[in-house]
Amino acid sequence: MINNLFTDVCQLESRLGLPVGFYEKLLKEDDWSFVIKLNALFEAACTHILVVRLNAFELEESIANLDLAQSKSGKISFLRSLGALTSEQAGILRYIAELRNKLVHNVTNVTFSFSEYVAALDKNQLMKLTENFGHGVVETVRLDGKVILREKFVVKNPKLSLWYTAAEILACLYLEVDLAGLIRQQKVLDEIVKLTPRSNG
């Protein structure tokens, strides 16, 4: 299952024209760069999937210029309306976009670290972080022979948790490519049926 997930992520990387292994190498980035590049990846992925699902490649530049997380007319909202994202996935992408915006609007944030970020959160904020970053993490994680509950794992490993969660969403988005192909095939078949004379027998 995990192998299939990352295979789909690699396929999406290729469709976006990214270097091989781009997603895997994100984990080696400092925390600030990780967030910025991850959000940029979702920007590109959402643009591509919208273009593919709408079969409107001539609108790619216009769609690319849409805001990612705007609540009513952003790419995330459109993908949600198309059923390409669940409400939970859409919420996660908005959370990442909000974090990215906080980091880029103040140059001192280049020293951002997940450990300091998590340490400064209150109980409710921690719960929200666990829901978002831990979406792609199993309920119990086995680590060094110990069983760790998801909540504790996410708080201790926020970057890794978000990386897993983001991979799951990217893989789901990639499946939309196949779905778009099936939709186009069905439309062609429907047109053929319309044009085929019916026998009176």
C-alpha cells in the first residue's frame, strides 16, 4: 500500500516536470524550506489536476494564477467541488497554505523549526495540528519495538507526519488523472451511441 502510494507520488512528480526524487528529498530540507516547497508542490499539483479534470489545458495559465486556498474561488475549493479532495484533505491543504503564508511574510522566519512551533501551541492548537499533520499516520505506530499512539507520534515527529500525510493527498490527486481519462472515454462512448443507428428489431 505504501509502495503504491509513493509510486503515485513519483508519477505525479513526473507529470509536473519535477526532478526524480523531489518529494523524497523534501525530508532533508530545513523546516522553513520544507513548508515553502511542499506548499509550492501542492500549488502545482492542484493546478494540474484542475486542468486535467476540466479538460481545459488552454486555461492552464489562468488556473495557475488562481489563489490556492481562497475559501470560495481558490483551487482547493474548486477541487473540493469536483470531489477531487475530501473536506479533510482540503482543510489540511489550507492549514499548510496558512503556515506557508506566515513564514514568507517575515524574513526572520527562515529559522522556523517544527519543534519550536509545536512547543508554542496550546491544547486546542495541538489537537488541530494532530488532525492535520497526522491524517496520513496510522492510529498506532511501531517504533524501536514500542507502540506509540498517533497523537504522540505527530507531536514528536511533525515534519515526518506531515510528509506522510502530504504523500497520501498527492497520491489521491494523481488518481484524478485516471478518473479524468475514464470520464473522457465515457463521453466519447456516449457520443458514439448517439450516432449509431438503432435497429428496429
